Amino acid sequence: MNDAQLRPLGRTDLRVSPLCLGGNVFGWTADEDTSFQVLDAFVAGGGAFVDTADSYSMWAEGNHGGESERIIGRWLAARGRPDDLVLATKVSKHPEFQGLSAANVHAAADASRARLGVEAIDLYYAHFDDPDTPLAESARAFSELVDDGRIRYIGLSNHSPARIREWMDICADQGLHAPVCVQPHYNLMERGIEDDLVPLALERGLALLPYFGLARGFLTGKYRTGGPEVDSPRSGAARAYLDDPRSALVLSALDAVAARNGVSPASVALSWLSDRPAVVSVLASARTTDQLTDLLAVNQLRLDEESTDLLSEDSDPGRARVS
């Protein structure tokens, strides 16, 4: 990717592509050979940011966690690491590394580094909040990993704005390395964070890196009332959005903007999200290289003001009317 298209990740020296490739499917719905193909195509298409977690994909039959990291690690060893590639992973849900205690965070980071085959993890997330561990203990543990050179930067995922603010305040008070980004659930159908997390991110200089940017596939446009069934492990969750009174409006707006730009609805949905306040990069995963094509468009596609306004208005959570 042209360096000019890479975006600074908050107040760090990391620069990332507008599309972040999610590794949750590696070792689950994408086997190793297919995962290598997707990763190859992602990098060839200008991608420079890959996200995974130590727990991926423990939910699949026969898996135990760490499968995605191992596949990415073997891909890096086989291909050589691209100079501009940023790697992110997470801790708290692996069966052997539960929670955010200091001992667990340190042990899990070392296990992830070994699976990925890297000396330092670029971006290390607290994947889920751990109410049983004092935030100060977790904050110190992550900061120590930065001091030790085992990770470069800290991120938070699935934490409430109040807990994020508390974590940041602890870091300021104790002189610790603070989180630089937050990974929230955010898309055209899920805009609740605009009321609290987005203002906090803007206030504290936190980069937002949304996941489920395509609403579990609903925003690809494949799910329609009366439409054919879609073969996907997330089809039930995606079709549930059809019960939302905004669904027809949003799909219609996506269709119109997609036709205007000669791209897919998925490309439009991700582009809208990538240009929201405080958003730096959007996560999406691909089970095949064919699926990746529409996702990669977000690296270049920028919507005009009219298109952005249409999508924003028709997805407004307060909107009552339906088409």
C-alpha cells in the first residue's frame, strides 16, 4: 500500500491500512491453506494490519485456542514478514489464560509471541473486562510488557466507557503506559457507542478500531426479507437485523450508494465506518479470497458527503419511519 494511504494509529508510530483483516476465521471456517491464500491476497491488495486473539478459534470442534495465531505465525515464517505489517492479538479468553491478572497477562503474552513467532506484539489488547482483577493490577501488567519490549502498544476491547476512563486515569496517576485504542462493536446497524465511547475516544486521543463492521454479514446485502438462505455460521445473527425497522432503509441506501460508486454494499458499509470520528481502521474477516475483494475496496474508497449523509440518516437509531 502507498504509505500515504496508511493511517496513524492514534498517538503511536504505527501506521495501519483502513481495512484490518480479522483472523477469527483462521483454523475455523478457513483451513490453513485457505488462510495463507487470504493473507497473501490481503497483503497484495495493500493490507497492512492483521488482528487475531489467543482464544481464536477455541469454539470450533477439535480446537483449543491459539489456532489462528499459529497459522499466522507459520504464514509469517513461510512468506517473510512485510515491512509495514502491524500485528494485533488479545488476552483474557484462552482456556489456559483466563482473565487479566498480572501473572496471566504476562504468561499469555509470551505464549502468543511464541505462536506468532515474533519478539514483540505490535498491539496487545485486553480482550474482555475482568471484574475479578483490580484495574490497577491489569494496567501495571500491560505497562510492564511495554517496558520489557514484549509488546509495543496497549489496546482495550469490550470494556465500558467508564472502565476505559478508569484505566486511563490509573495510567495517568501512576505514570504507566496507557491504552492507545479501543476495539468496539460498531457499524451502520449498531451505533450506540456514538453517545458515549466516541466522545471519550476523541477526548482521550484513542483510536477506534470497530469489529463486526458488516453486522455479521447483514450489510453485505445478502440477507433480504423473503430472500434465499445464506450458508454461513452467522446467518441467524445476520438475519435478525431484518427485524430492525431501519433494515430496509439501510439496505436501500447501501444499494443506491454502491450503484453510484460501482462497488458492493459491503465496500460502502465499511467505507462509511472507516471515516467516522475517531475511527482509524475497520475489522472484517474473509473465509475466501473472493470475499476479500469487496473488503479491500475500503483501502481506497472514500464516500462523498451526499452518500455519507444518506447512510447516516437512514441508519439513525432514532429513526422511526420504515420504507
